[in-house]
Amino acid sequence: MHDPNFLQTLWFALIGVLWIGYFVLEGFDFGVGMLIRALGRDETDKRMIIHTIGPVWDGNEVWLLTAGGATFAAFPGWYASLFSGFYLALFLILAALIVRGVSFEFWGKEDSPRWRATWEWTAVVGSLLAALLWGVGWADIVHGVPMNAAHNVTASLWDLLHPYALLGGLTTLSLFLAHGAIFLSLRTRGEIVARARAVALGASVASVVLMGAFLLWTALDQNSGGVKVSQQVVAAGAAGLAAAVPLLLRRARDGWAFGLSAGAIALLFASLFVGLFPNALPASSAHANDLTLVAASSTHYTQTVMTVVAVIFVPIVLLYQGWTYWVFRHRLGRDDFEGTPTPIAVLSSLGREGASAAAHERPLPPPAEPPATA
Amino acid sequence: MDGVLPAPSFAPMNTLELARLQFGVTTVFHFIFVPMSIGLAAWVAYCQTRYHRSGDEVYLRMTRFWGKFMLLSIAIGVVTGIVQEFQFGMNWSQYSRYVGDIFGAPLAMEGLAAFFLESTFVGLWIFGWNRLSPRVHLATIWLTAFGTVLSAYFILAANSWMQHPVGYTINHVTHRAELKSIFAVLGNSTVLLAFPHTVFGALVTGGMLVLGISAFGLLRGRNTDVFSRSARTVLPLTLVAAIATGAFGHAQGTLMEKQQPMKMAAAEALYTTTKGASLSVFAVGPFERHPKRLNTDIRIPHLLSIIGTASWNGQVKGINQINAEEKAKYGPGDYVPIVGVTYWTFRLMAGAGVLLVLLALLGLLLMRRARLEQARWFQRAAIAGAALPVVANLTGWIFTEMGRQPWVVYGLLKTSQANSPLVGSGSLIITLLGYTLLYGVLLIVGGRLFLREIKHGPESEPVRDDSEEPGGKPGGAPREDLILAY
């Protein structure tokens, strides 16, 4: 077996970056989705909570679509084996993503408590299920799945739900929950900040324990042979960053906590990707059936074309998505949503003079913490 | 392999057919909303530009009112689009391995270049009204609209490769198609016609929706300034787009004669090669795969030859001859799609297109005579007409995909060799039911919100006091028209 060439390695890394980008970004909006009911005491709170991710969650999700598309282009064999092999698990994730996506869209569109409660619950359950199952899925990928010589996965849905994978799921669940709670503490003001921070503290402590256990198990579990030092270094980094998060939260350093939480998520997945290399999908049944990156790869020409496209577009995308976060950097408070100054109301009053004073997000007294690094 | 359920014997369907049905359901549902989003995004961008230039309040109210419909259709299009990004791997793993080297590239480009643009800037548009300068805010809607159109190009380039593979070689070691020229794939003659046909069709879809809803508003006699202006502005644009859709469609047909002769013959249900062929307008046969006789068949003499070959007695190849040729070329097998489907989807598409042109023409005529706002019969017709583009989009799509059968990639790979070998009928039935249920709920809720917005109409007066609803709860009850965001 030969090693992946430069472009194959590059594209494996780039796909890793896309997944990491997805989890760092959508991670917090999963967390926010899960917390709508727990942190929102009334309708105003809930509206405010949904608004913190309103302008960005859809863009965050595109990281996933692009990871999928990039996998198809650069490693069609991986795309084929992975998504047909994880069929029902992926279906559950997709269904959860659809449900939570429309929940945010539908929530405010009818004025009835029952209507809102329905879409709150679907947002909570959808976010929770997706956050859990992504961890389960990635743990399965790293661990390997039963696969035949044609690289078709022979596992059923139940085979994917073994304890190691479930631990992976609980790890991402707790990480994203903490990540979302910290995000809320950064993007809101008023009494909700303290509540969000308290949830963040609890979730981040849980995530340290769960992630520590998961990474330890991963180190022991790697049935692809000897321990990879590079992977363990990255994993230790992830654990270190995660451990610092609760300490920072106790000192109300929310901005730093968010940055480190993002870093912990990024390094966790980086360690998994390092561990996976040079495989795309190991076979737990027989190593001869491992799907390697080389075997899954598209041609040098296609990867060259895609590299050119990525070099042009990735910086542009980063630039305008970063700009979006800059535009919507201000904290939201209850007073922004009292009366009816939702964005629509602002919209409706656009024609009137002086209406802009009713902008739903007004710039605030300077925040006590450094701004988020999102 | 299905762990969840033992594969039940689903007598009339094998796993391949289930995979096709499930894929078809998700794709067709997604495609209800895609052309709507493309058309409405362009229309909203147009309205906002007019407002930006003129400062005329009516255009602002139009922007906001039509923006709600755009956002609803984008929302449903986006969430159902997530599924599509993975469906090729899920249902068609052999296909994905075979064509991934070529097909994956435009898909990845679509994500990087188009999806990011569309979803990021639509967020900025919704939430950025008072945060961005008017000029920058106007740019966000244009970038959204541009993103939707760009996305159409990439996905149609990918699809066109399935209709007419170019710029590839077959690697005989790996038995896969390999990309030789990305420019050939992106500049495929098929996509150069399919793209304008689809995008103009999308503009018609958006335009007819605007016209239909405006007609409803005019019938009720409320907010007539917004509705009258909308109808008058959208009518000429829709007519031009409808004619362009038809013109490019005709060009596609001519090209298809060369590239996929079987599809065109099957569209006309023409079995034997004929000189001076007549065009069948309405035919019904027994419900079987290859009907031996027809119960009804109304034909216009020579018209098919005129359309297809631009001559009175031109020869048009029939299904039987093409089938024999393909057998000689590709080996034994049946190369005929289900003719009942191709014949009728083609007729529904073209028929809807003709009706749309006539409707738009009539509207323009009434407009020139200043009777658009009074002609209640036309307003009723326009309401019904809003459904026509959807019919044309869906039947056109089904025609182009089912007319290619038995191929998934024309001449290279058959659909029967394309599915995921270990995805069993249990998994397929679960997901088929799951998606149907989920999408059914989306359709009901989305439709309900759509209808509510129509009923509610645009804000009647921009100077209306909208500070507090009487009896508002703490936090303020959301006003009925607060549909843009949350």
C-alpha cells in the first residue's frame, strides 16, 4: 500500500477543516437550540435566544454541505461507503437537522403558545439528537465499521451504537451544550447571562470528564496498531483547552471561555482526523478491507481543479462569513424584544422617520469581556 | 443490511425501485421550492432596487411583502436541500464511485461558491435592515439572488453530464469514469441550454406566483396600490421569461434529438420511424409498459416533422429503430423508457408553458387597455395560473430524468448498476416513510403560513402605527405580519 500523495493529504486536511468549521460553528447553535426552553423563561427570552443565532445558523450549516460536496469530489469512494454505510444513522441526523431548521423559521410565525411550544420542543430535540449522533458517527468512523472487500459497510444501525460510540456522542453533546451556553452568555445581556453561564459551567465540567474518557478510550482503542504520538499530542491539547473552560467561566471570562471551547472542539476533531489518516474508513472486521484515502481518492486532475477552486473561494467565504459575525456582534437584551421591535417591526417601520431608533439590537455599553473569537 | 427491520416483502417493488422512488420523492419535493426561491429572490432584488432608486414607498412595501414568500420558500428549499447533498452516497453508492471523479466537482463548487453566498447573505438581508447602509443592504439581496442562480448552474452542469457525458475517459483498471477536462463539463452543450431553460422557468415560477397573489389581492380590493404595481411590473417580465423558457426548451429538444434520440422519440410516443410525422396531442393507451394499441389518439399532421426537422416531410426516428441501434451499440437489453410517462410529462410541461405564455399575453393586453384591475375573470385565471409553472417544473424534471432510463449516465452506466448494494428495502421503506411524513408536515405548515401571508396582505400604510398591539403580552405579541424573522 502506498501513502497518500500531497494533494490527497491536502484534501483530507481540508475536509477535516470543513468538518471542524462545521462543528465549531454549528456546535454553538446546536447548544443554543437545546437551551431554548431551559434558559428561556418566557416568550421574550426565547425570542432573544433564537435571535442570537438567527442570522448565522443557516450559513453555519453550509459548512456541512460543503464538507459533503468536497468529500464527493476528492474522495468519491469515501463518500459512497460512508453515507451508504451509515444509512439510517445519517437519515436520523438529516431528519433532526431539517426539524430544527424549520423550528427556528416557524416558531415566531403564529401567535399561539401551543404553536411556539411545539417548535421549541422540536428545536430542542432536533438539536440534541444531531449533536449526539454526530459524535456517535465520528466515533464509529475512527473506530472502524464492519466492511466487506468492496468497501460496502455491513453494519446495521444497532452495530453503530456500541458503548465507545455512545461515549463519543455524549462527548459532542456536552461540548456543544457548553459551547452554546457560553455563546448565549456572550451574545445576551441581563439576568439570562448568569443563567447561561451556570449551564455552561455544568456542561463544560461534564464535557471535560466525558471527553477525557473518550480520548483515553480512543488511544487504547486504536486497533490500527501502535499509538500515534501526533494524535495523542493533539488530543492532550483538546483536553487541556476543555479543562480550562470551566475555570475561565468561574471568573466570568466568557469571551476566553468561548474561544477555548471552540479550540477544544477543533482539536478533538483534529485528533480524530490525525488518528484516521491514512485511512478514510477502517474496517473493524478485517484490516485488509480498510478503505484507504488512496483507494477512495479521485484523480490527481480533479483534486488539482478543486484545489484551485478552494484557493479562490475559501478565503472569500471566510471573509464574508467573518463579516456577518462582525455585523451581528452586539449583545441582545430583553428590552430589544419588548414592545414589538423584532426585526420585522423594524422592517415595518422602515418608512417612518426616526424609525431607525427602534433598531432591535442597539449597541451596548462596552462588554466586560473581550469579544468572541467566533 | 438492515438492522432495524427484517426486510418485509414489499411485493411490487425491489430495492432498486424503492431507492428510485425514495430519491424521486425527496428530489421532486425539493424542486417545488427551488425555482420559487430563484424567481422570488430575483424579483425581490428587483423591487428593492426600484425602491432604492426612486424612494417610492410602494416598492418598499412590495420588497417586504414578497420577501416573506421568498424566505419561506428558501427556508424549505434549504432544509430539504441538506438531504440532497448526501443522497447520492446514500442511495447510489455505486454511481458515486463510478462518476464521483466528475460529478463531485460541480457539487463541491456549488457548496463553496453558491450555498455559502446564498445562505450567508440572506441572513444579512433579513437581519440587516437597519444595521447595514441601504446600498450594502441592497447588495445582500442581489448576492442572495446571484447565489441561487449560481447554484442552479453547478447542479445543472452535474446533471447535464448524466444526460450527455463529456470531458471524461473510462479507466479500465478501476472501471470508473475520470475527469479529463473540467471546462468541457462546465461548458457542456447540454447545460448551456438546460441552464437558461431552467432559470427562465424559475423566473416564470416566481413571476406567476407574484401575479397570482396580486390578482387575489386585486379581487379582494385591498392594498391595490401594491398589488396593482406588482402585477403590472411582473407581467412583461414574466412574458419575456416564459417565451425564453419555451425557446430554450425547443433548442434543447433539437439538441436532444442528437444526444438522446430515445428520449425525444419517447416524448412523442413515436414507435416507428416516420416521414412527415404527425404530432400526437392527446393519446391514452392501456396502462402497461409498452401499450400495443391506443384508445384515443388525436394528431396534427406533419407537425412533428416540422418541429423536429424544420421540414414538411422530414424523417423522425422512432423508438423501435433507436432501440435496435442502442442494442447494437450497448448490447442486449431494453433501452426504452416508460413511454406513458415521457409522453405525458412532456405534454404537461409544454402545455403548461403554452398556457403561461397565453395568460401573460392576455394580461399585457388588458394592462395596455387599462383593464387589468377590473377584469375579474382574468384575476381568477391568474390565481389558478400560479400553479402552472410548478406543474411544468415538476413534469419537466420527471421527463428529463425518467426519459433517460434505463441509463443513469447516458450510454455509460445503467440505473440498475448504480444503487447502494447493501442498503436494503427495510432501510429504504423507513426513510421513504420518514421523508414523506416529514415533508408532508413541511408542506402543510409551509402552505398554511403561505396562505396566511396572502390573506394578510402587505402592510396597508407605511405610516400605520405599529407600536403596541392592544392587550399585548409582556414582550409583545408578534404581529401577524412578523414573518420575516423569528
